[in-house]
Amino acid sequence: MKEYPATTIECGTQTPQAELAHDVDLRHYAYQSQRLESRDISTLEASFRQQARWYSHFLRNLMPQDLDAPILDAPCGHGNFLYFLRAMKFRNVEGFDIDPGRVKLARRLGLPANLGDVTEVLRNRSGLAVITMLDFLEHVDRSEVPGLLSSAFSALANNGILIVRLPFTDCLLGSYDLGNDFTHKWAANSGVTKLLFEDAGFTSVVVRDERPVLYKWSNYVRSAAFLMTKTMTNLYLQALGLPALSIWSRSGFVIGRKPISTASAD
């Protein structure tokens, strides 16, 4: 495992251009938060409840059995994953986000959201069972990504897992999620992202797209249609001399585990 310097986004250590970019990002986050705050809280909670059902099936074999296992969701945004963790009865959960508006919104739902920078939080944590970084890495400079993954690796307990969600460019519509937020800075295909995880020391790294999961009856129909469409499209691509696609959603998950013994990863 390579050692990377700790990353920082403190404005005092950045170049003027980086400081300006950081300020622009914060202003845009604040604007997004204002729009979210204008939504009815019951409508927001209903969407969280629906997402929690999806997560409970998609991640059911990954979450700890121990409901007191320490879990960090950073950044937590306005709390959709924190809501899922609460629905699953996990008791030792923390969420952090740099945007006060998102933290305020999560707290309105009684969620354990705190104001804080992801980098600093990771430096001051250890022994975590799970770290989640959903829709985050694409917002930071590419040069900071290896350091963030290394910091997450250090903050995990042995056998702990890191769960990341980000856009993948190897989907047919992969550029859509890359371009759907003004503050996105980079993207890569699933293979490159997997290599970044392995370089940080993670093992058993898996990449999962967001295909239909069977938590409601209509998804049984969608799942059958998905498999048929995937098969036919890949045959068509191969007939054109193009590689078959393994990723079929605009964004997806990368999941890596810290080895029980890290001696062999150094």
C-alpha cells in the first residue's frame, strides 16, 4: 500500500485559484441547500423512506450485524443515508458535512448530522466498522482522492468497509451524472476506481451498478426487462466489435474492505 500525504481543503493552505474554486463550491452548495429547505419536510422524509427500502436490499449483506458498530457517513449531505441507518436501528452513527444548510436540514429530521470537514474527521477517527462516502469524491480535486482513500483506510478497523458512490464513465450515459452538478471535478470508469481502492490498501474490492433490486413487485418486472435489455445490447455491441458493458447505471458503488491483517498490504 502506498502512503499518501494527508489532504486538506483549508483555504489558508491553498493557492488563490484553489481558494476561489473552493469558495465557488461552497456558494453553490449553499444555494442547493436553500432549494432543499424549501421542500416540505414530510415530502423529503417520504423520499428518504423510499431510498431506505432500496438501501436495505442493496446493502443487506454488507452492513454489520452489531447494531452498536461505529459507522461514519461523511459527508452526510442532508441525511438520506443517515435516515437509512436509523431505520436499520444502528445506534453508533455519526454524520458530518461542510455545508451548514444540509446539516440543518438533516437535524430537522432528528438525524445525527454535524458540521465538519471530511478530511479532519477522518484524521480523528479510528476503529470504524463502516465509512460511507456517497456522491462525494467527484467533488474534490483528483489529486486529493488517493489521500482521502488512505485516510479512510486508516480510520477503519480491521475488516471494516468503505462504501463509495460516484459517477462511472463506462455506462452508456455515464457523462450525465458527471455533468449534473456544477461542482463535479472528475470521473473515471469502474476499473480505474477499483485500482484506486486497491492502491490505498483495500481488498475484496467490488463494483456494483444500481440495477433494480427486488424490494417491490414492480421491480421483478424491471429486473427481467433489465437482464433482457442488457444481454441484447451487449450482443449488439460485440457484433460491432465493441466491448460489452459491465456497468449499467450512471453512478454506482465501489466497496472495499480493510484486511483483517494489514501487514501484507504495506
